Amino acid sequence: MTNAPAPFGPHFGFGLYVHWPYCARICPYCDFNVYAAKDRDSGPLVEAIAADIHAHRPRMPQHGGLDTVYFGGGTPALLRPDELGTILLAASETFGIKRGAEITLEANPNDVLRADLLGLQRAGVTRLSIGVQSLRDSSLAFLGRDHDAVSAAEAVKRALKVFPSVSIDLIYARPGQSPASWEGELKDALALGAPHLSLYELTFEAKTPFGLAAARGDISPMGDDAQADLYELTQSVTAAAGLPAYEVSNHAASPAHQSRHNLTYWRGGDWIGVGPGAHGRISVGGGRYASEAERRPEAYIANVQALQSGWGDASRLEPLEVARELLAMGLRAGEGVDLRRVEVVSGVPVPRDKIAVFADKGWAVLEGAELRLTPSGRLLADAITAALSP
């Protein structure tokens, strides 16, 4: 592979992730870097994020135009269109944003119902990702959400009138949830017509209110076997509806509606992470670097103003770390991973005898050097990755 492209880097996608850390309400299952919005002035943080983007340029002289921009959080829909425009202008001035780039904004249903959607579109947003989480009022109350099922459905319908690409987030495998109830809820979600679904099993992270409640025995998480049954049901229902999985948790009506930003992660591309606590992966000079910004908004603003480093707490990844990440992320996606990329980075062959065992069990398919997991194999993605990692 002397003349071949590097096995990672911006030729596999170049994105910008913007983390907006404020929420009107913090959900009890959330372990992201988020803070209560209250009556905070968003201006200083918007300015710091724009400055952070500009500060990346000197360290990344070879990187060209951005393929994707993703506003996540937190609740970035709390930003006004002009504030989103300020951040996008900084990205355009610094790296350029390619024509036809995917620009995603995460929003909650109530945000969508009151937002100036045309204003968001004029600011540059091309895709909405709506945190519906459930279409059952009792489950929404359990999850600590501030909307009901009717408003969630109305928000999706309103978004589809402006944005051709809309994604719905749902959380399943909730305590006591039956296969029949989940199948009905999932079919209701599919009937809304969004061309992309992100379907996540409920997790109980240790320091969240849900995690603490589970540790006390106040909540009983669903068992592994029951979760696996719901996962397989999910694959069957979505495939039959024309939204097959293209990644462990993500489903799309066609390649045109797949999340191009997330594909950058899964393919080993580069992305800049800006905003409090944002992570990035950048390839420079033949090396791959992991960056993490200051987590607390006040510290992030002060750091950007004082240092203008554009890298946060960046560290060069060891070759084995890069190889393991390429394998783990690549196997999550339906398209799989080219094992030659993993082997070039690590210098260690991926064990074909173990792959043969997984193939015999119907969990994996190896075509040449391309390894991908089957739908049943993606259920075991973490275990298979661990078994194959150099």
C-alpha cells in the first residue's frame, strides 16, 4: 500500500462537531456534558466556539472543506438562527463548507414546534435530528421529557415540511416494556414518515439519576436476553418498513438519508470537536490525535480566549489505539471495515481463524479483506471487536 491513501484521515470524511451544553431540562438517563440553561447569555460561548474553530487552522494546514457540521448537545436548538449562522460563518471562513454539505441540528419536539424552521434553514441547517425518545406519554414522563406524544408527532410532521432529511431518536428496552408494546410504538414512529431513525437501548450510567436509582434497587433494568429480543424485533420491523439498519442503532430509508457526519466517525475520518467537552479526531503529519475541550463552559471560554490553541487537551494516539478504534467503529456500520487498513496501522494481522468461526455462526461475512457483521452479529459487535482487536 505504498502509494495508497493513509488508512485514516479527512479523505474518509471531514466534519465539525459543535457541542452546545445547555438544556432547558436535564433528563435522568443523560450522562452527556450538559448544564441547566436557566437565563444564561449565550453570546460569550458562541464567540468562544467561533474563535476555537478559527484557532484550529494553523495546526491543520492541509485540511480542505468540511463535508459535515453537526450541532449536538445538550440542546443546540436553543440557539437562535443568527447564532448558528455565526458559528457556521466561522467554519466557512476557516475551512470552507463544501457545496451540498450536511448540516445537522439536534432539537427536542417543543423546540421544533416553536422554532423558526425557515430561519434555521436560511442559516444553513439541512437536517434535523429530533429527540422524540418515546411516543407513549407514560414513558415520556418516566424518561423525564417535557413533551407528550401528540406534540412529538406534530413536531416531526412540521419538520418534514421544511427539511427533506429528518431523523427521530427513540429509546427502547425500558423497564417492563413488552415486545408487543415496543412493536406498536415503533410502527407508530415509522408511520410519521421520517427517513431516518436512531434507536437506542436505555442504559443506566453510574452517576445519572437513573444509574443511582438502579444501584439502590428502585429501578430494575431490562435483562440482557430481553433486550436482545427487542433488538432483533427492531431489525425485523424496520427492515420490513424500508428502513434497514446501516449501523448498530441507526436506520435509513436510503443511503441519501444516512447520517454522513456519523459515517465520518465509523469510517475513520477526521472531525474537529468544539464547545465544552467536545471530542475530536484529527490526522496531521502521519499521526492521529485525540482532542478533548475543557468541560465546564466557563473554563472553555477562558481557555479559548487565553490560549487560542484550537486543540484542547490533544494527545497523539498510539498505532494500536488507532487500529482498535478503526476496527471497533468500522464493525458498527453495515458496510464494515477493510482489514488492510487495520493491519497497516497496527502491523499485526487480524486473526482469520477467529473470523471463520464468526462466519460459521452467521455473525460475520468476509469478502476479500472487507469484513462486515450480519444483523445478528451486530448484536455482538463489542464482543467480536474484542476478540479480533490487535
